[in-house]
Amino acid sequence: MRRLLVIIASVMCLGTAPLNAQPASQLKVTILVAQTPVTGVPDKVFMLLTTDFPPGVSTGRHTHPGDEYGTLMEGAVMTRQDGGEWKTVSTGESYYVPANIIHETKNVGTVPAKAVNAFVLEKGKPRVTAIQ
């Protein structure tokens, strides 16, 4: 009887594992230059990072307290600023998002995409604010 209970418990745990599993792919951000002062502009900082977009991954709607400049190094993504149309940005192409504009970027393709992003942000504010 004890052996049967162990088998049933094992099957139940294995059967529920996918419900608790983490997503296989997530957005990956790598900081290249941490928040650095901008010469002559005491209330601004510069930041440089890379963003890896596995297939099917989205940033979700969000804003930044400053301007964002991005260039796709690999793959392609779709991006939209609030109120605008979705636009495709491919390898070698760049995009710009003004401060405090709600926007979203996603990889709808089948291969990973990678962007280099530069920001000029308001000092002391978080780089990203999620929007529901």
C-alpha cells in the first residue's frame, strides 16, 4: 500500500510540473554602461545596454523617463508607440522613442533578435515603468 501511495504521489507531482514551470524564454537585458552623468546636464544620465529578444517575447507596454535610441544587431522586432501602427525594425535599422511615450517591442519571428539601446534619462528615476 505504501508503495502505491508513493507511485501515485510521484505521478501527481510529475503531472503538475508544467503548471509551475517558468517560461523557457524571457527578455534578457545586459547593462554595458551603467547610469553615467551627462556632461553639462546635471539632471540627466546616460545608459547603454543590450536587449535579447527570444522568439515570441515582448517588452510589454512601458515608458522611460528619457529618450531611447535603439539599433537592431540581429533578427527583427516589431515596435509600436502608443497610438501608432506596428513597425518592423530589422538588422541594421534604428529606432527612437521620445521620453514618457508608452511603447512596446516584440519578437514575432522564429529567430532571436538583439538590440543595442542607448538612453538619456532623468537622474534618480527608474529606467522602465510598466504600463497596464
